[in-house]
Amino acid sequence: MNTLINLKKNFIGSLTALTLVAAVACSGSTEPAENLVATKSNTEQVSNVAVSTETITSTKAAESDDAEDSPTPTVEAIQSTSDDDGDDRTIGDAIVEAPAPAPEVIELTPVEIVAAQENHLADLYEYTVQSIVFIIAGTVQGVGSGSGFVWDDEGHVVTNYHVVQGATELVVKFFNGREYRAEVVAFDAASDLAVIKLIDVKHELVPIAIGTSSDLRPGQTAIALGNPFGEEFTVTTGIVSAVTRTLDSGFSSYSIPSVIQTDASINPGNSGGPLVDMYGAVIGVNTQIKSETRQSSGVGFAVPVDLVKRVIPSLIEFGEHTYSLMGISGNEVNLSLRENVGLPGDIVGAYVSNVSSGGPAVLAGIRGDTGAQFGRLNFDGDVIVSINLIRMKSMDDLIGYLALNTAPYDQIVVGVFRDGVEIYIPMTLGARPATSR
């Protein structure tokens, strides 16, 4: 947190200038709930392959001691000098505060605006690049590469699982030229995240600032750092294109929730590198691109940092991360379903097409569609509209809420629309089968 605060202070000058200038310048099937697949066959992991090993080269005033010895003044009532009792004016010596001065408006020319932006991005790069690493992974199938970032001063580095999958040898390179061997600590295939640890570090590590992804809005600045195509320590810029996507990790029957979509250029080799905000704080971990050419097409995806903040500490402490489980499969409440079920126009949420036998949902009394197991819908399942009074607008919302806000065996209250009314059902969540090591 201190790192993030200091980082914001470092950049506040240029950001203030930009803000003031702005003021002047204005005078897209049925899937399990926990394993909804959102990507197509052309969505690719973005780690490099077949990279040559040559690439490895942050006063309180003291009270007076005499205060207790001072005599207490005698206060006497002040008599009015007028018989007129209608004057309610305050009598005394209160000082009227002067109005606060109007803030100074600094006018910048277009050239100065561009220069301020350039300086800000350059400063951001110079600060964050100290925490970025280039990972060369040797496997029995060859050599590949990817990106990562320093998590703590103990030598833990965060990257994608697919960057280190099957690695028999790991070499990590820093911007200052230092290189170290590393070993895999643990991974979580469901989120495509992994932790590796540096061996025998000889310089001071600079953990990257960690931000938040819960309040991201499309249109906000997004900056990707990494090593695309083995081109070391590259920065690209763009915006947050969309939030709350659900993405197939490629290594698990479960999906990555609340994924961030960005148009910041992400290419093979960017995998595992950070997506940061305008302050240089991590908002996501770059993981995949959607492309027919295996190159950036302006549609990249990052694991949300709020999920990273839950998974990585678990991997470091326990060697695995366990997610909560509701035990349902479901569909979006689309127009066709709405017409068949006869739902009111204002009802949105997740339609329960199936419930797992003996799972938490069945035990709580959640109803699935009685025809779903035969490949069709009878449209008699429940519609989940809220969890703990938080409205669920879609199946993606449901998956994201469970992953980011609950833990196994938590007790929740599920809001269900059934037979024309909304009812509330208590439920004890279960635990997913582990996909970590």
C-alpha cells in the first residue's frame, strides 16, 4: 500500500497539470456456472515459444508546562445597552473567516499537454520496469519465454501458469541485466496464475505496486509491460475496453472470472506481465489475446488483480488455492428464455439449468430445469437474481461474485425468482476440486 501511495505522489505533478488542462480546454449456450467458456478457438495464450537461449544474456506541539499554573479568568455577563430585545446579533469578538482564494488555473498549450503526458508515461516506465522480469523457460519440448513481476522482497515472482508449465529450467532476467535461476512454487490452472521464486538474489528487489480491479471502468487508461516476441521490457498503452468478461483458462473446466479486456497491444511473450493503471499499480495479469494471426488485434485479456490478490497469497502459504462451489449449471436470461419462461421484463440473472447431485445448491433447495439433463429445457428452473442481496445481472456476475467475494463453506443467501415471486434461500457453499500444486 505504501508503494502505491508513494507511486501516486511521484506522478501527481504531471497528472495535476493534465487535469487542469482538461478543464481549460473544455472553456457477446448452456454451460456450467463455474465453467462458462467465453473464448473461441482463436483465443490464444500469449507466451512466446521457440525463443533462443541466447536471449538469456514514505510534531505534535507539546503542551505548555505553565498551563496549569495560569489563573482562571473570571467571566462576567455583558448587559445589553438597549431595551430592544429584537436584536439577535452575536456579541463578541469572533473573527469572520475570509473566503478561500479561487484555485489557480494553469493554461497549457497543446504542445505542453503532450509533453506532460510523455513525461508521465516515461516516469511510470522507469519506476515500474524495475519490477518486471523476462522469463526463459526450458522444457523437454524446447525453450519458451514470457513475462512476470516481483510480488515481494522475498523473491516471489508472479506469472502465468502457461509460461512455466512443464518447465525443467527457469531463468529470470531483470532490466538491470541481473539474471537468476528460479523454481516453481505453486500454480493455479483455473486462473492461469503461477508463483516462482528466485534463487540466490544479489540485488534489492522492488515489488510492484498492487492496485484494485473492482472499480475499473471502460475507457480508463491501461498500460501493458512485458516482453512481446522476446523484445525485452516493452511498454504499450491503451484503455480498459471492457470488464467482467468470463474467460476459459485453457487448463481447467472452470473459467477465469471478471476478466479485463484491453486494447493495449498484447502479443506472445506478454503473458504473465502486468497490466497497470495510470499510477503504475497492477490492475491485471496479461494472459491471452483473441486473434486469427496470433498477433495483437486490439483484443487482449488480463486476469483481474482482485483475483490475483486472493490466489497468490494462497499459493505462497498453502501451495494451492481453493474456490467456493455452488454446484449449478446455468444460462443467461436472454429473450428466448424470457419468452418461454414468461419472466417479467425487469428480471435478469442466471437461469439454473442443472444442479449437481448432492451439491450445495441441491441441499439448499435450488431447483434446476427438469429437462436439462436430456439436452433440452422445460423452463422450470430457478432464476438466481441476487446473492447476499447483491443483484446478479448475468451468469458472469454470479461466477465473478463467487470467486472474488466468497470462500468454501461460507454461508450465503441466494435470491431466487420462482413461480412469479422472489424468495430467499440460505446456502452453505462447498469447495471446488483443487487444480493447484
